[in-house]
Amino acid sequence: MANPIISKVISWFQSNQTSNGNNQLINGRKDLVKQALIAQYSGNKNPDVDLRKAGEQISSVFTCIKILAESVNRLPINIYKNDGSKKIPLTTHSYYNQLKYNPQTWVNTKDWLTGIIYSLYTRGNAYAYIDDIKNEFKLLNPDQIEIGIYQGQLWYFSDDLKLPFRPEEILHFRLIAKDPIGKGLNPVEALRLELNIQYKAESTVSNFYTNETRGTKYLSQIADMGKTTNQKLAEIIEDWNAKYSGYDNSGSIIVVPPNFELKELKLNQADALFLETASYSENAIFALFGVPKYLQGSATLTQKYEEASMYFRINTLGSLLNIITSELEFKLLTPTERSAGVTIEFDENILSSSNITDKANALKTLFMMGAISPNEVRTAFNIQSIDNDNMNSPWLQSQNVPVLNYQDYNVPNDNSTTVDENNGNNNNNDNNNTDNGEKLN
């Protein structure tokens, strides 16, 4: 690289200097948590097992991330211009098509957003390089990114690419963070205890049903006849496993070796109570990710579907979408554009749709208010629009009048209905009497 400061930044990051005058390594890759809490229950005693990667294998964690990713990646994302009276897509913006359809080379917006959500909830951070030459937002490996301040300037450094980036060249999406310019906290790390319990429970059940589809059996020696040596016993066990264990041998006729009896191995009471603890662990995992129970396929007696759905949309998805759009607006829009009412937003109408009846009632209300046109209602139900100016214009019923101007709409005239002072009957000069005073039939 021709720029000498770039070479110095690279050398400083690679030297792992955490503090040197004006230079400070804010949060490096090497200080991320790596423990073997889960590995000890899977038979792997390697102390370098990465807890984050082990956490991804937990079904509850995978389910939560899948739900969040699928909820976000189906929402259209647009750049809008709001002039105070209306908001329209700003199709002329340089990033409009790139962000809406093809953020990265060979990657559509759906998969790009999925990559961001996955990195956020497994690493606490997601990064994308703003490459204006290739016209892409290239996702980077979050495990290979370090952040530091060198000579008063904030830098991001990619260990695998061996390249530094200025903040304006990087989209940095982060979850809750201790330092506003540092890295977001890893939620999987916060789940260490729950993941430990969950993995142990799943391993217990998995191992219990590995040998046969209905349970695990074992051989018990009836009496020690003095003839069964350790070598002979090992041969008997090996022969037994070859003939009767595993899914392929399920259902075979079992021949018990002499001097042995066949017994059934069952989960004891402690194991059963442990699985109940695992259920609590699963609830804790879903609660941390903000995913309601009905999306797990579980029913709840304490919360209605509508309440849970609204909570999920407002608190969980609303916060997640704000994390993404805030960074996009900060890095992709100029101060002048932001001041002029240019925004980057997700279309959340898809999340609001529940059933056709609720949708019809909502559109009917908007139409009666004069907020939408008949053709917009037809489009919402995939009905072909009618080519007519009246169908493209909002309508408003006029029988309602403002209370403050009520007298202007109800001025009496000479032909209005009056009350006869003598008998209290209503008389109308136009309707009740003819010109010659004869009563109408």
C-alpha cells in the first residue's frame, strides 16, 4: 500500500500492542471466551473448544436464530424520501438497488440479512465492508475483526484479510455493548449455564436411544464361574455389539450368551428430573433471544397469542430492525440527505398481517378515512386495479361535520320544519300543505 499510515496500522495490530501512548486495542479477537463447559459432556476434553460454536449446535439456540433470521429477511428494505407530506421510495439514490436487491456480489438481500442476524446472535457483532468500487457490502468474518485506536484514529482490522478499515468503510452491527465504539456482547456466552444443561440433557437422551429404537439393554453376569477372563469378557461384548446393537440390528432375535442374562436399562428418577431442568433451560434460552413460546410450537396459558405476537414484533424485531437501519443510515446516508428527510426503513406491513378478515377490516377503516384509494385496496388483495381516475383517488364520506363549525352546516331557512305552538305538530310548508291549503293524501 502506498499510504504509509496504513502500513503502520497493520504493523501495530499484528504486534498485539494493547496500550502504547495514543494507541489502544479496544477489543481483540484473542480475548473472546473459549471454554470447554459443553465439551466435557460430549467426551471431548479439548480445552480449546469454542463455546460459541458449541452453542450453535444446541437445537434451542439454532431455532431462535432461525426464527429471528426468517422474520427479518422477508421484510423489504427501501430508501425513502419524506418531504413532510408524503413518503416515497427514493429510487434515484446510488445505494437503492444495491441495498434492496443485491447487497453483495452473488448474494441477494435475503441471504445477506440472514448472515447479519446469524453473526449478531452467535458473535454479538456483524461486519460488512462498504466497497464502492465493486458496489457491494461484503460481509466479513466477525471472529477475524479487531478494533483499535491508533494515533487518535479509530480503526478496524481484519486478521484474515490483513487489511485495516476506517469506521466509514465498515458497517458494524452490534448487540448491547459496554463500550459504544467497542464490540457487542455475545449472547451465547451469556447462555453458558443454560447451554451446559441443555447439551447435557440432549446428549443423555441421544445416548440412551443410540443402541436401539426402544431402549438400551445390557448383559448381566449371573454368577462368577471362574472361567470368564477379562479377555473372554471383552470378546463376548464385542460379539454382542456386532450382532445386536445399532439401528441396523433392531428387531433381531437375541441369543443370550451362557452365564449371562439380558436386562433393560431405563432412565432413573434423577434423569427424569434432569430433563425437567432442561425444559427450564430451553425457556431461558428463548427468553434471552426474545422469542415467544408459541413460535416454539408450545402453548402458554399466561399470555394470549395477540399479546405475545405484538410483544415479539415491537420489542424483539423492532429493536433488531433498529440496530440494522441505524447503522445503515449512519454510514450510507450523508448528513445533508438525513436532514432532507431521506431514511432507510424496513416495510413491516408483512409482520402486521394475521388473517384475511383482520386485513379487510383494517383496509376498510383506512378507506373510510380517505387514507387509501379503492385501487390500493384491490392491490392489497392481489385484485387487478381498475383503470379509472375515481378508483385511484381516495374517497371521504361527507355526512360528518366538525363540531366547531356545526352552526355553519345547519343554518335554518324559510322552508324548514317548524313546530305549531297550538298543538305541537310539525308543519312543513313544502311537504305538509299545498299552495291552496289542501292536505295531501
